[in-house]
Amino acid sequence: MAASANNFALLLDLAKEGSSEKRRELLRQITDVFLADPPERSDRESHLFDEIVGAVAADLETQVRIELAKKVAASNAPLQRTARRLAMDVIEVARPVIEGSRALTETDILDVIQQKSQDHMLAVTKRPDIGEKVSSALVAKGEDHVVASLLENRTARMDRETFEAVADRAQTSPVLHAPFVRNQHVPLDLLNTVYLKVEGGLRREIMRKFHGVSPAELEAALEASRNQLSSAYGALPEDYAIAKDQIEALDKRGALKPPILVQLLRENRRTAFYVAFSRLVDVEFDLTRRLVEAKDIDAIATLCRGAGFDRGLFVTISLLLVDEGGGLSRTEEYGKLYEQVPVAAAQRALRFWKVRAKSTGSAQAA
């Protein structure tokens, strides 16, 4: 009882004290009592501490507020008002509270995101209890470095809609590539949407994920692709209709086989090659054209491997597409590249691209 009365007296002294130096010393005494030894704290004292310290915090010097913030962040005490005020402070004060205080509510965190700086949002991404609403708000308002930090938080929960928003941003933001690919919760079909944008090492990580999923997981991802994927297309080449008719004629005669691709390239019939390759691999025309124009041999290897083309055919196609010379060394390089692509993973990746092609065909027919 005596200790409680003494604590109460200290709080009243803090509320009335006008001297900054004395207030600082009183605050240290009080926090030692209320935060360092929670079992000795009554509910009434906790409430009073929260009310008075929360009210006077804004008048304290920055360094004092920083010291207070570190103690509040480490405490289990129910100090929601104090924690909120500190979280809305300058980032040097706010950071420890935002990152670690259990007194902050989800509403408090959402208010920080809406009202404070990118540095404050970055601190939010370090919390261990980030839910879907907070993740969604961070993606909607945070810059790429904030979203990247969120993706690197292994305990953060994100719904599909938020992952889709990140996948869209990753199309033009290399900062997001590695965190997005390496996040263990990204839906498999969304990894496929960024495959063509990321560098080789990350592509291999995506392929390993394709290889490691169960048939049930793969089917669920494919279903999500059917429901979600759409493509944007530019104008078709002027000779597209003629090339399409030529390839359809070959198909009707049973002559549309993989080796015909080499002939088409040697005859410099690029549009016909695009149409034939797309038919043989079963992906959309625009994807084939983009990969060839970008000389993306790594992705072309995945398509060829998944479609069952033999190694020699892939090497010949690659040499004709790149046309940079190199002789035997280039041949060996492309051959090794082809062998490094796991067949099962390539087939699974190809299934996603086929879904996109069929989705595109249905949309164009409509």
C-alpha cells in the first residue's frame, strides 16, 4: 500500500513539475518502477502512468523521449496512449516503439502508415505481428524499399490481392525482384508472372519452386492463373495473317514439327517462326515474339525443354536467333544451359504459360 501511494505521488509530481531537468529525473524514477518491474504495478497505476506520461511526453526533450520509447517498446505494460504518442513522434523516437511495442493496436499502426513518413512505414515492416490489413496498407502507400522490407519479414501475413499488387509493381521494379521471389508465401502462379522480368539466378529459384510443389498445389495455382491472368498486346506484324495461314497449312499436312523452326529462321521468316513456335510450344504469339526480340535464351530454353525439344534443336535455334558467332564455344554454352533446366520444373512452368495463352485466346475470341 505504501509503495502504491509513493508511486501515485511520483506521478502527480511529474504532472505538476515545470522544470525539464527535474521532470526528466522524475520520469526515470517512474519508469524504473512501472516498466522495470510489472508484477508490482496495479491496473490503476498503469492507467494513471499511461495518462500522465502520454500527456507530458510531447514536452520532453528528444533524447528523453528516445530513452522513454526504448523502455516502452520493451515493456509488457498496457501503455497504449503513451505508445501511440511516441509512434507518431519523429522517427528517432518512434522507431523502437513501432518496431517492438505490443501496446500499439492495429488501428494505431494503420494510422502511422497513413499519417507518417516512409521511415515510419519501414519501421512497421519490422514488427513481428503484421496482419493482412497492415500489409495491404504498406503496399498501397509505401515506396519500393518499404515493400521489399515487408516481403523480407517472414512472419508478415499478406492476402492474395496484396501479393498481386506487389507482382504488378515487380514488373518495373528490380528492387522487389529478390524479396518477392524468395518470400515463401507468394502464390506460385504469381511467381510465374515475374519470371521473364528477373535475372537468371532468381529464375532458377523460381524453377526450383515449380519443381518442389505437389500436384495439388500446382493445380490450385493453375486455377488461380485461369481466373487472374490477362495479357496486354501490341499491334501484330503486317504479315501475321499470311504467316498464320502458312503455318496452319503445314499443320494440316502434318508437317508442323519442331525441325521446321530451323528452316523458318534460315529463310528469315520471323513472323512464321513466331507462329510456329507458339503453336508447337502452346503459348501466346506475343510471348514468343517478346522472348525472341529480347534474345532471352534462358526463357526460350525453358519453353523448349518443357515442350520436349531435343538439345541439338534448341542449340541450333539459339545460334540462329542470337547470331553472334562464337562457333563451338557458343554451341557448348547453349547445350549446357539447356541441360541445366530441370525437365519437370520446365514442364510445370510451361503449364502456366499455356494457361495464359488459352486465357488470351478466349479473350480475343470474345
